[in-house]
Amino acid sequence: MARAEPKGERRWRHLHLPKLSWFDGARPSGTQLYDRSLLVAVIALIAFGFVMVMSASLAEAQTLKGDPFYFVVRHLFYLAGCVVIAAVVLRIPMKAWDEYSNKLLIGVFLALVLVLFVGHTVNGATRWLSFGPIRIQVAELAKFAFSIYLAGYLVRRHQEVRELAIGFYKPIGVLAVYAFLILLQPDLGTVVVLFVITVGLLWLAGARLKDFIILIIAGLALFVLLVVTEPYRMARVTSFMDPWKDPFGTGYQLTQSLMAYGRGGWFGQGLGNSIQKLEYLPEAHTDFIFAVVGEELGFVGIIGVLAVLMFVALRAIRLGSMCLAAERAFEGYLAYGLGIWVCFQTVVNIGASIGMLPTKGLTLPFISYGGSSLWVMTAAAMILIRIDYERRLDQVQAVQGRGQ
């Protein structure tokens, strides 16, 4: 007589995708089908970011808008958007991202062209598309779309990338087109991030060393050319080397940031007690929010925040390795790309605020004020959760299949 299959096992056996069954508790006993620690880390960073934006933005909001809670209210709106984005992205199967990666790339390309003609300009940079009260920074979408495209390309053309120069340089050509449009905004920081993501993924895919040498030399040469041909970029590069040479001119932002770190000491001045945020430090709630963290929470607070950000980046890299081992190449390369993105952008943001790197105008992932960055980073984090969910679900189904 055939054994009756338990109801729970039947449900898991016939589950297709994309419904996240861990929301309604339908999972085999003792099996955790999503990475709780990664989800908690991302939520903690976003919540911490809200607290720091509230602390860092009150004085500037009062001066600019006459309402100290102007940026706080807008950030709450961004957080609501994060919830919607998370709910949507978590239900999209990874095969859909792979299937529509080229269409997504083309859609963002058209948006990059459109922003040059009808984009919103802030501080001389035309980077935003406005949709009523919502403004989207298209360059943030470019990082997201390009990472997905490149992961799909490496799966489809893996052998070509490893053995032929043309396979290596095809995605470089796409990067060049994106970079050209982004530099017209202008936004050199995003171009550097895209370049690092591309180099990192091509290296992990096993591309030939000589192609890398040529690419890196060409990339450095182009970077130097872009710096020396624009006076404001040259000023940024030279001022970070010795900001005290012109502390009230080109070095003003960095010197104020360094003073914030200096006041913080080991344990900080206490949450809300920053002096530099009182309109001494420009962009205190955006690009230089980590300086306010250092002043208010000190070295201990800095190490805590860095530890969580490093955990998220390393978790993504580890997830990429596990996916490649499980023969889920698209998910593996995408997880690698998102991990490189979070790690490098964190390094650049913090490096600029402590004077180790020139100012690039890149936000601190999950923490800085800004709807576009926060929304795109949330989508990237939820894709990591989804990748891990599908990987674990495959393992559960494989175990159940062997037990039939």
C-alpha cells in the first residue's frame, strides 16, 4: 500500500516559484529558506540611516526650507517606497531578471539619453528625471541594470570571455556607451563604480590576464584625462592631498569633515550633538553623513557601522560562490556584482570623507539621504535575499526528491 504523502510535502514538491512561502510559514520543519541575518543587517542599516539623516539634516532643512523636518519627512516617504520595492522584488524569480536583462539595459539607456534633455538640474549636474513629486537619479538605475546585464552576459558568453578578446571587450563597449552618457550629466563617480564592477566580474569569470592589463591601463589613462580636462575635477583631486592649503576654498568640505572626525574621539559627542552639521559641513546628510556618524558616535560607532556594511558585502560574495558551486551561474555572478558594488561604493564614500580619496559624490549605501540610492540599494539587497531563497529551495526540493 502506497504511503500517503503529507500535505506539507505535496505543497513543496509542486511549488513552482516565485511565491515566497516563508512569509506564510509553509516550509519543512527546521529549514530556514531565507538569510535572516542578511535581512536583519539591511534593515538595521536602513533604520540607522534614518536616525542619522534626522540628526544631520535638521539645521540645513531649517535654513533652506524653514522646516527642520523637511528632509526627515521626505526620507520617511523614501522608506515607504523601500517597503513597496522590497515586496515587489522579492516575488520576481531570478529567471525573469535573466530573461529581461537586455530590455532593462536598453530601458535605462533611453532614460540616460532622456535625462540630458528634460532632466532636473541640481548644483550644475543634470541627473534626475521628475515624475510628479518623485525624482529618480538615473545613474543609480544604471548601476543596477548594468550589473544584471553583465551577469547574464557572462553566463551566455562565458567561454568566449575566457578565450577570445572580442568576448572580453563586448561588455566594455556597452560600458563605454553608458559612461559617455553619464559623464555628460556629469557624474564621474558612477562611471568609476561601473568600471570596478565590470573589471571585478570579468576577473571572476576567468578572463585572460593580458586583456585586464590593457583594460586597466586604458581605464587609468581615461580617468587622468577626464580629471585634467575639467578644472573642478582637478581641484577635487589636488585639494584632498592637502586640504589645509586652502581650508576656506577647495579644501573646505574635507577640512570640516576631518574636524568632525577629530571631535568624535573614541565614543563620540553623543547622538544629536554634532557641531559640524550646523551648516559648517556641506552635504552633512548625504555624501558626508559618515563624518557626522564619527563625530556623534566616535570610533566605536564607526567600527560598528563598517562591520555591518562589510557583513552585507561579504555575504553577497559568499552567496555568489555558493551559487556558482550549485551551477546557478547567473545568480552567482549577480551576487558577486552586487557585493562588489556595495563594498567599493562604501570605500569611496568613506575614503572621500577622511581624505584618502578625492570627493566623488557617491552616497553611503543604505545610510545617506536620497531616494534613488536608497530604493536601488533596497532592490539590490532584496535580489540577494531572493537568490539565496531560490538556492535553498532547490536544496530542499533535491533532498525531498531523494527521499521519494
